[in-house]
Amino acid sequence: MNKKKWALLALLILFSVWAVLPLLLVTIPYTEKEITLKPEEIKVSIFGKELNFQNKIRLGLDLQGGSHLLFLLDTNKLLKENVTEATNAARDIIEKRVNFFGVAEPQIFLLKDGQKYKVSVDLAGNKNPQEAIKLIGRTVQLDFREYQTKKVQQGTESAVVPYFVPSKLTGQYLKKATLVFDQQTGKPQISLLFDEQGKKIFATLTKKNIKKPLAIFLDNQLLTAPVVQQEIKDGKAVITGEFSIEEAKELVNSLNAGALPVPIKLLEQKTVEATLGKENVQKSLFAGVIGLLSVVVFMVGVYRKEGVVAGISLGLYALFSLALYKLLGIVLTMSGIAGFILSVGMAVDANILIYERIKEEKRKINDQPRAVRTGFFRALSAIKSANINTLLICLILFNPFNFAFLPQFGAVRGFALTLALGVILGLFTGVFITKNILWKIYKIE
Amino acid sequence: MIDFLKYRRFYFLLSGLVIVVGLFSVWRFGFEYSIDFIGGGLIEYNYQKNTEPVKELFKQYEDLSFQKTNHGFIVKGTKLDKKKAEQLDKKIKQKYQAKKKRFELVGPSVTRDNVIKIINAALLSVLVILIYIALSFKSWRFGLAAVVALLHDTLILVGIWSILSHLFGVEVDVLFVTSVLTIMSFSVHDTIVIFDQIREEEKQGTYQDTKDIINWSLNLTMARSINNSLTILLMLSALIVLGGESIRWFAVALLIGTLLGTYSSPFIASPVYYLLVKKGK
């Protein structure tokens, strides 16, 4: 390896250290100026796509606390050709509803499982999942109904009974709902604005019903039935009713999110308190550090000089892993941490294979540099086969094409992802970097 | 040179015995499944005081199981649904002021599909391993021997888990499944290293007899096998002793698997390969 490559490696290490660093602000002495050496967020635009790098390791729900909800979408009553559209729409609506809940970075996925469609919702740090479930499952159906009367004959007496007939105008044509306040009473009201089509329907409807009441129904319940004074052409309406500000807000949110095109059912609910998550992170990290240190001590004890090289390559391995987790925005879960720890073991294996081979060659050949060289290359084929094999298994576990006949759980996937990254990085540090350090030490050209 | 192959009947007998005992336990006692697999509810509490009175309370709920943890207790049951869980939670909060840490509800419909998917993943992995090794070592005998060792490790791990399940109430959960799949790949990882050596010795031609080739390869790779599993054991022991409670059994499964994987490569995979070659001649 020439000087250029060493410089490149040094740059890579510096960059990784920088990536691992937390938010860093430095004040220049004697001036009041602060420079940001490490910002909270970096946005890079590549080919028109915006990439966002967050300066933090993203933790799964089991580590930071939060709720995982799994809903089943009931697509039984849908026509086959509408299923894809309806389930995607349902996902989007659920996302809108969740966004009103104000949780940072909610994760919402549509999962296809054979003929079943499911939506998983991950809410970080959310303390009250019950409210979220209520909000997500809520189906607000808005429709306008016309007033009609009919004569009912009962015995000798006849009476005129009023009733309402559903009109074409429903929440489907709603463009926007907003919370407003009555200027006289200060009571909360909901102002509705219809889209182009809705405007036309509303205009004909109001024209037809001048001087008659027009009822607004929410979830099949009569809310209010104001009398139409004139034809309304601008597509605006106001709902007045006896609701509190909170209720009005919720209604506005639900109306804006729209009704779910399919009924949903809660299948699964998991909540982890943040304290338990914190405990898990601290303990696992501590265990990881101790484990790593004891491995280094063991390697130095068994392989002496080469053991130190192994220590260096392991240190770099840990550094690069952390940097990658941050840069790729990998969500780290408990099983992910376990995958990382196991991959450390496999990364060490590459080192052990190389050093055992070198030891063996040293016994045969007196020329040390030549022994190191031969031993290194002899070890490579086993390392290659063994690691390709592990990567293949990772591929099956991660299930990147989302095959329905393979597991799709987050826990298995997180594990496969960190293990695969670990194997690849392990090859880089355990083989490539180890080689260059050994070559330097033994002055091999 | 130590003649490892000489005692192959002993290895087969020992492994066969352990597998039979394990499978007997699977047949007789089965497993404790986590609610991820059978559906139901689970609530975990933080509770520093004596849990005995709480345990007494739960004697009246026949379909709920009570489990003490280091910092409190866990209540779970397959019939624990949302309504029951909320009632129970209120009662426990009032009576003991225990703090809720974890709450899980899983509908029964999630479950059976998952088991099938896991079995699919395992079978697909075995197939991929068999083909990959047969191709890269240019002999189906290597592939078959590696898969026999892999099945050996998996069967023993599953059997031991059934015994642990019966004795300590250890659960089969998603993490255990992950560990089984990992052990499958680790087992082969370890076997490949030895097979690579055998292939090299076959090419070099220092020894003519298959028996000598394999024995010599095992002598050469033994130090590597032991040192490698020692480092993994160091990592996993740290995880078992110092890590969080929720991954402890996961680490135990990986630890057992690592030991099995290291054992099976020289003592199962290599003798099986020897027998396959001998039969072919």
C-alpha cells in the first residue's frame, strides 16, 4: 500500500470519528463566534433526491420506549382490482391521523402477508397508546341529508313525519375543514370547504332545498340541521354544534384525514416504557465494551505482536460500525445489538484464521516475511467461503424482497442487517487493514 | 498426529443420545411459547417489594401465569385480552403501586403464519447452504456432511430448549428463532474452515489415505476452532452476565449454539464426510 492509500485510510478514519461524534460546537477564543464542527442534521442533495443525515443513532422501540401497533385491514368486501389502491389509501390516512398525534418520526408500513394486508405503526416514546389506537381507528363519516316528510296513517289518525334522505354530498368531496369561532358567542365551529365537484353538488342541493332544513350527519348521527336561506355557490359551509374546543379539534383532524376506505382491526399492541429501554441500552453497551476488551486481551495473550494488530483492526471495526449505523440511519434494536456483538466474534475469526495460518507457515519456513505472506493468502479462501455463506443466510433472514413465505419481523431483520454489515466490515478491517499493517511490520513489498 | 476419526462411533453415539433425550423432551413436554406465537397478553411491572403476596393474588386467576423477574414481575396468559388486561392493571396499580414497564397484546391470527414462515426460512437456508458448499467445494459430499452437522446442532439446540422450557419456563420467542437461524449459519461457517483445509490437503497430496488427510486437517485447524469459539464465548458471556434481562436467554441460546457449532465441525461433519468418501470408493 502506497502513501496515497494510507492517507486515504487516515481520512476514512477521521471521517468516521467525526461521524460518530455527538453534536459539537466550538467557540473560537477571543471572539464570540461559534462554529459548528458537527451539525444536528446534514442535508445532501444527490441527483435531485434529498438525503438526510441525522446526527444520532436511531433506536428501536425496545430501546427508547414506545408503542408498536399492528392493524389488520379488512379487504373482504372490496373488489380485487380496488384492493391495492384502498390499502395504500388506508395507510396514508392512518399516517395523517398519527401525525396529528405529534410523535417524532412515526414509522408506518403497509405489510402484505399472503392475501392479508396489515399496517404497522411504530410510535416512539408515546406514553398513551390507547389514545393513538382510538384516533387511528376512528371513522368519521360526514354526509348531508335532505329533509322530507311523509304521511303516516295509523288507524284513523294521520300524521306528517319528517325524515332525512342521504344526498350525494359526503366527506369524500371535502377539501378542507378548519376550526373557527363564532364571532358572537365565541363557540367553536367547524368550517367546511368543498372541492370543485363538491361545490357543484352543494350548489344544486342548496338550490333545491331553499327554506328547508339541510341536515349534517356525522357518523350517522344528526349533528345540526340549519335552514337553507339561499343557494350557496362558493362551496363553504359551517357546522355549529355543542362541542368543546377539544372535540372540535379532533373532529377537524378526523375530517381532514378522511374516512378509512376499509375497516381496520387491532391485531397487536406492544408498549415498552422508556425506562426499560434505557436500562437495556446501557447494559448492552457496557456488556459490548467489556466483551470487546476481553477479546482484545485474549488475542494479545495468544498471538502477541499479531494480537496487537488484531486489537487495532477490532477497534477500527467498532468505529466504522458506529459510523455506518449513523450514516445509514439504521434503526438499532436489541436483537440488532446482539447481531453486532456476534459479528464481532465472526470478525475476530478472520484474524484468528490468518494468524493460525501464519504460525503454521512460520514453523515450516524460516523466512518470516515470506511465512506471513503465504499464511495470509492461505487463510483467504476459507475466510471467503465462510463469510459468503453467512451473508447468504443474512439475505434469507432479511428478506429484502418481502417474500410472504419468509419471516418479516423487525427483530429478525434488525439482526440480519447488523450481522451482514458486521461481516462486510469485518472483512474490510480483518482482512484488508490487517494485511496492510502486517505488510508494514514485516516489510513485505 | 491425533487420530480423531478413530473415535467416530463414540461421537455419533454421544450426539445421538443427546438428540434422543432432547426430542423426547420435545415430544413429552413441548415448549413454552411466547405470546408472539400463540397470542395473548403480557404485562411487566417494576416492583421492588416482596412479590409473594402478588403471587398469592394470581392463584385465583387460573389462566394467567405469574413470573418473578429481577426488578418486579410479569403476568401473562393466552386469554388475557385488552379488557381483562386493563381491569387487571387497575387492580395491581391500586393494590401494590407497581409500575408498568411493558405491555403487549397479540391477536391469535398473527401466530400460525409466523411458525410456517420460520420453517420456510430454515428449509431455504439448508438448501442454499447445501448448494453453495457443493458448488464452491466441487463435491456434494462436503455439502451433505455440512448439512448433517447443521441439523445435528439445530436438533440439539431445540431439544435443550425444550428441557430449559420445561425446567425454567424459558420461552420460544422471536429471538430464539433468530438464534436458531444464526446457529445454522455459524455451524456451517465453522465447518467450512475445516473443509477448506481438507480440500487443500487433498490437493497437496502429502497424505494418500482419506483418513490421514482428514486427521491431519483436524490437527491443523483445532487451535483455530478452539480460539475462535473462545472469543465468541467471551463476547456472549459478557452479554449474559452484564446485558439486559430481555436478551439474556437469547445470549444463552447463542452460547449453546456456538459450543455445538465448534464441536460438530470436527466431530460430526468431518467423520460424516469420511464415511461418504469411503462409501463412494
